[in-house]
Amino acid sequence: MIISNLVSNVPAVLLLAPILVHAGAGSESWLVLAMASTLAGNLTIIGSAANLIVLEIAAQRGVHISFWTYLRVGLPLTIATMAISVIWLMVRP
């Protein structure tokens, strides 16, 4: 989710929740929103407040992780976890 990486994952859910409520979305839609916003938060440093906190603590201990270094891990991780989630959603009862 692009929006999760623009405003972070919790604000993304807060922005999208009224749309789901207005559309009368069922539990499946809420599950997809929660899953996608959480997993998308792994893509970039700014995708989640937790990422920023961990990187700030790392910097205080002398470990610097750049945006691009993080993205090299975050991109394949996000793609893999999203793919697994899509498969899980397709096969679950």
C-alpha cells in the first residue's frame, strides 16, 4: 500500500476506515486492510513509526541504516509477505 509508506501504517488505516464503513465492507475487507497496511509498513523506513524508533535507537548505538539499505531488505520482505498473505486469503475457508 503506497499510502502506508506516505503517512505510516496506522494513519493509513485511519484514513481508509471511513471508506470501508461507508461501503459497508465486511470482515474480509477489514482483514485485508489490516494485513496490507501492516505488511506494507515494512517496505520503507517511514512506513511505520516502529521502524523510525528502531532506527533511532540503532543510530544512538552507532549503527546507521540508510533509506536505501533499509529498502534493499524491506522491498523483498514486503513482496514475500504480501504474496504469502494473498495466497493465505485465497485458500482459507
